[in-house]
Amino acid sequence: MSSWVVIDTNVGIVANRRHESANVDCILACIKALSKARQQVVVVDDAFRIFAEYRRYLSPSGQPGPGDAFFKWLWDNQGNRRRCQQINITALSFGDGDFLEFPHDPDLAGFDRSDRKFVAVAIASGTFPPILNASDKDWWEYREALGRNGITVEFLCPELMNME
């Protein structure tokens, strides 16, 4: 079986060269990760929250960038369980980004609500796939608490995390 992966929207945005701080190495790392993901199983939620976020920032026509091409590929393959797994996650209240599957860890209380769906699908999948991140520092700030809760984050552009 192919390995599973969760992909934060910012990976596609950076691959499309739409992040002002991303250098060439970062952009290429994102393009490579999206290419590799086509050989893996991409995990999304079955209520299309992740697809909706992708659609806000990426073009479903597949043009003009590599992030757009990935989104079109994923959309076209959403029914292929060897390439896309749609996982049920339980929203606790309408539209606020809180999910039953998100860890109830006080150290994660400030974690970005818009990114909680990625954590929730990773946990609910039962496989705890890595979450790919390119440019969102929130993932870096909460990496230890996420790790304690079984979440692995792969930082494709560590230079954007201002790591010391």
C-alpha cells in the first residue's frame, strides 16, 4: 500500500510561486512533494472542507502552476481510494474549526483553527500520516505539542520557520 499524506494548502500556494518569502529551493521542495504525493494516498475530509480551502487558493483547471495541477489531479482522483481517502471528522460547532478528533491538549489551545481540519483527518484516518507544511509558522510553533499527540509535520521550507 502507498503511504498516506496530508497536505496543507500552503504547499500548493508556494509551488505556484505565490508566497513572497519562498526562495527557489522552497518552491522546488513543494513541487517535488506534490509530485511525490501523486504516488501516495492524499487524506482529506469527507465534508470537503479541505477541498474548499484548496479551491480558494488553487485553480481546479490545473493551470497555471504546479499547485493548481496537483489540485486538479486530486479532484479528478477523489474517488480513487488508492490515491485519495476521504475521512469523516466531526465538527463540534458550525464553522469555528473545532473537531472532536482534534487533540484536547491545553498546549494546542492556540493552534490555528483553520488548520485543525488537517490534524483531525490525520488522527481520524488511524494511520497518522505526516502533514506537509511549507510556510505556516503555526505548525512550527506547535510542533512539540502536535508530536506528543501523534502528529508528524514535515517542514518543506524550514528557512521560512525562522528556526534558531
